[in-house]
Amino acid sequence: MSTSYWLDRTKKIGKKNYDVIVVGAGISGLSTVYWLNQEDPNLKIALVEKQRVGFGASGRNAGFITCGSVEHFNRMISKHGKQEAIEIWKFAETNLQLLKEHIIQDQGNQIEFRERGCYSLASQDSEFTELKKVAQIMNELGIATETYESERLQKCVGANNFVGGIKYLADAETNPIALLNLLQKKIKCDLYEQTEAYHYEATPDGTRVLKTDAGDFEASMIVFSLNGYSPAMHNYFSDKIYPTRAQILMMEPVAAFMDGPCYANFYLDYFRQMPDGSLLIGGFRQLAKETEVGYSDHTTELIQNALHGFVTTHLPQYKDKKVSHRWGGIMGFSRDGQPLIGSLPEDNQIFFNGGYTGHGMGLAFNTTKSLVDGIFGREVPLWLSARRFN
Ligand SMILES: Cc1cc2nc3c(=O)[nH]c(=O)nc-3n(C[C@H](O)[C@H](O)[C@H](O)COP(=O)(O)OP(=O)(O)OC[C@H]3O[C@@H](n4cnc5c(N)ncnc54)[C@H](O)[C@@H]3O)c2cc1C
């Protein structure tokens, strides 16, 4: 992005000076501030957000805090090799542990946090065969899973027309905005909402200037925590993070009928029941991959009909319940499905994280911890480093 002569408000409102400026107040921006506070409580930090805390994907997601990745574990092994696949899975398990230890603590009830595990369901025999193989591999590695044949599965998740599934026992779920609010209470920074960052400049004395619609911010370093919005900030991200839309449909509350959140169809679709009984169904972007991209969060008839069709097929007893909400949000997909952290090749004081590929609630807290490790000269895993794309 750029700033015009007419939009530049610096002269009117002066400059603001900080040690670090973090841009984007979703789960990853708030978490970045948290780890910077832990590193040095004296750092003066500005958190700059175009709209308000949680306006992006962090306030629009389904609230799954899942381990692992965007695909079945056997496929992760094929892509990354066994050791790296285990490392990625353990990294997400650590993410949840860190969230519990540092943020959630004894406030679980207030943020609707539940550790009930998460199911992965198959509607085709071939996927169930693959899932059983996944469960075997994972159990041998000490990652706890359980396998469910269709009848037992129906009793646990109340859904029809699935041939079977597996349950990852370590997964959790939450109210995403409540988690963000809790995280926000634990950080120390000056928060500037309704402040859109345009671009940054480096001055000869090493100061980085962030141009925003509320004037200039100065600091010695900037961190972009923009996930799906990253390519709009800088071209570097245009072949690394792809803005990708996801849509959700929410139905009015019904009596509790499922004992854990569910993914289906190779992680592409998902559903869960809220503590108040509301039913959330998401996914189906695979039906319109070419249009479910970009920065618009509107919903479409095609995807919303498919989400309702899912209810008719798998949860027919609720198909006539009222739809209470429909929404969309922008995710940041990376080239290999894993997040990326690093600094810009042209400026080693401009840092970033993003590319969570639909799993930032399960990854961002630990990812930003690694980012702060990197900023302060400690080693970071290569699978997480943006250098893997060089
Ligand atoms: C419908 C949907 C369902 C999902 N379900 C899940 C799930 O169940 N579990 C899970 O783990 N993940 C899920 N995700 C993905 C998850 O929400 C994201 O991975 C995560 O929220 C990314 O967090 P973030 O802070 O990096 O980005 P965001 O939350 O998108 O935050 C980026 C922020 O930057 C701000 N911003 C943008 N441009 C500028 C600018 N120029 N200046 C200042 N600020 C700017 C935006 O307003 C936004 O607040 C889902 C996503 C969607 C959309």
C-alpha cells in the first residue's frame, strides 16, 4: 500500500515513538505483543489495528484449537518426512499447553474452553481406511487417538451418513473472541484501533516509520501480524500467503447432542455445537476455489446452500431450524500449509508471521513465540522459517 500527499496526516497530528510496532490485532498480533512483553517488560510497544481487535479471521473462526495440520497425518509424513511431521504435530500440542499455562489458566469456563478432543469423520470407506491407518501410526508414536465405527460414532456426534472416524484426544475448542479478550488483558502496549497502516519507510538513522491514516509511528522494528491481509501490505507476501475466504452458517440452539467438534471430508468441512446449543457448520470452499479468494468477507448462495445441504445429509433432524448467522472471513493460506515467520529480505528489522492456512487458533501462540525467539537471535525451526521458500 502507499500514502498520498492528501492522506498523509503526519504534519497535523505528529509522530508517535515506540520500540516496536505490531500491526494487526488478531490472535497473532496480540500473541506477538505477549511474547515481546515476556522478553522485555520495558519495551514500549504500539499495536496498530485497521478496525478493532478480532475484526479479521480471529473473530470469525470456528473456535477449533486443533493439533496437527491441514491434512491427515499420513499425508503430512509424505510431505514433510516422519520427523518433521511429528515436530509439527508436537508444536501444535505445545501451542495448546502454552495457551493454557499463560493465558487460559483458571478462566476456561469464561471463554467456553473445552478439551473434549476433536473428531475427523469419513463419509467414504476409502477415507475411513486412511483414517484407521492414521490412528495406528499416531498411537505408535504416542499421540492419543481413538477409532469409531459408524454406530458408535453416531451415538457420540449425533450425525448420520458417516462410515466411521477417529478422535484426536488432545484437541480443544473455545469462543475465539473471549480468548482474544483474555489475551488482551494480559498484554502491555498502546492499542490504536481504527488505524490503518499503509506502508513503512526506513530513515538513514535506522528508524522505521510506519505510515498510517492516523499519522506516523516510529520504532526500531515493525512486526506485521496480518495473515491473509499480508500481500496487501507488501509484495514479498504475494507468492507466499494467499488470501482465502471461509464461510460459516450458524443455526438456532438445539439440545446438546454431540460430545466434541468434528472435521469431515479431509478437513474441508467442519461442525460443532456451542455451549448454548447453537450449531455451527463451516467449509465447502472447495466448491468454488476460484471465487473463495481475496479480501471480501461476504457470503455466497452457493457455499451457504452447501452448508445447509450438509445439515440435510448429516443432521437431518435440524434441517428446519432457523439460521441465526451467516458470515465469511479471510484466512491466509501458505504454499505448503504451514505458517511462516521471518524478516523481509530487504530489511532485517521488519518482521512478520502469517500463513496459518485455516489453523491459526491452534498455531499462532507458539508461532509468535518462535518469531520472538528469532528476533532475539535464538534458533527457529526451519519448517516454520520463511527461509524455506528462498
Ligand atoms: C470462517 C473461518 C473459520 C476458521 N476456523 C478456524 C478454527 O476453527 N480453528 C483455527 O485454528 N483456525 C480457524 N480459522 C483460521 C484462523 O481464524 C486464523 O488462522 C487466525 O485467526 C489468524 O490470526 P491472525 O491474527 O494472524 O490474523 P487475523 O485475525 O486475520 O488478523 C489480522 C488483523 O490485521 C488487521 N489489518 C489488516 N490490514 C491492516 C492494515 N493495513 N493496518 C492495520 N491493521 C490491518 C485486520 O483488521 C485484522 O484484525 C478460521 C478462519 C475463518 C475465516
